[in-house]
Amino acid sequence: MIKINLLPYREKAKKENLQHQIIILSGALVLFLLIILSVHLYFSMSISGMETKIQEADARLIVLNKKVGDIEGFKRDKKELEQKLGVIKSLEGDRLFPVRMLDELNLLVPAKEAWLEKITQTGQELRIEGMARDNGTVARFMKSMEKAGFVQSVELVVSREKELAGVKLQQFILTCVMKKGI
């Protein structure tokens, strides 16, 4: 006789197989969601840490910018002081120049033949006004002025005859360009 198994073993195997697949799929889905959640938490913690570091860096940048501003102010003050010291040094160096110049000028004037009436200094230009016995005396005085250590060049501006107490004299005006740095 033929025996027929009426138990639905194939359907039961299909159901069990379907249940295993659903369990595996739902486990994989839960695992996937856990991975996504952990990645999300990791990135959000990293972002908040970075934001904290950015805030700290901004605060430090503000402090450093203030210090840089202070340093720039100090540099500006230092430069002003150096300029003032330079002016003081140049004044200190030039302080004795007029005395030396007048002393040397006194030695250059021909004795009893010429005399100076007015000396004016404007910047690097020296204007000398005086009287001399004749044109030869004025010429000798100009030659000796050109050899002076403080004079770069001498130029005769005016030379005219003038009578003073019955004596004919030469009135002259010279301009001299003085050497720089003396």
C-alpha cells in the first residue's frame, strides 16, 4: 500500500525559513541602526568638541590681537623716541658749530683790510656782509673762504664802492654754501 504523508512539512519548513529570514533581517536592521546611531553620536561629540576649541581659539585670538595692538603702540612710541633722540644728537653735535665757524671766520678776515658787518645763516646758506679796502682784499677773502673747512662754495653777490669818512671802501655781500654734516 502507498503511504501518503499528509503533514505539511514543506510549508512548515518554509514558515521556519521565513521566520529565520525575518529574524536575521530585523537583527541586521537593528545592528545597522545601532551603527548609524553610534556614528551620529561620535560625529556630534566631535562637532561639539570642535566648537569648544573654536570658541577657545577665538578668545585667545582676541587676547593676542590686544597684545599685538599693544606691541604696535610700543613700536610706534619707540620710533618716536628714536627720532627725538636723533634730533637731540644732531643738535648736540651742531651745538658747537657756530662757535667754531665764527672762530675760523675771524682768522680768515684780512686784518686791518676788511671787517664784517653782518653774518646771517639760513639752513645751509651763510650770508656775509662787510667792508674792505679794495676789490683785491675781497678777492683774497673769498679765496681763503673757499679753503675753509665749513664752506663748500663762495659767491660774490654785491660789490660796490662806498665812501665812509672821506675814504673810498668796497662794500660786499657774499653767500656761502656750507658743507653738510659738519
